[in-house]
Amino acid sequence: MPSVANIKSISYLKSHAAQISEDLAMNGNPFFITQNGEASMVIEGVKQYQEKEALVAALKIMALGEKDRLQGKGIPAADSRRQLLAARQSRK
């Protein structure tokens, strides 16, 4: 749930953009911007955005893997481990 302190109007954003940027860099908490009393946008730091994007990408990969598993594609984990071990030993 957003902190009440981080809910700001769009006019506040216009006049305090540098301060918002500093606050994001210091504590990383996003700002929720309102326009005409309704939520309009969320401003977050680059680090938080990149972390969120990496998480979404990982979740997509996991979902694709689960879809393949449910369709009977792939191999059991034990077979995969044996294949990896055999591949490592053949490189020696």
C-alpha cells in the first residue's frame, strides 16, 4: 500500500521534479501522481524498474517451462542431471 507521503498531485510533480528524483534515489519508494484527484501515474527509480523487469522476465520463462511440462515436453530432472554430467565428463 502506498505511503500517504508519496501521493502527490501532478502540479507538485511539475514544481518539484528534482526533489522527487532525489527522494527516489535515496529511499526508492515510488511516487503516485494524481490528476484531478484520481491516480494518473507512478514514478519509480531506474533501479526499481530494472529489478521489476528482470522479475517479469524470469516469471515469463518459468511460465513457459510450466506450459511445456504440462504438455509433456521436456525430460525428468534426474535425466537432465545425467545428461549434464555426461556432457561435462566428455569435455575433460
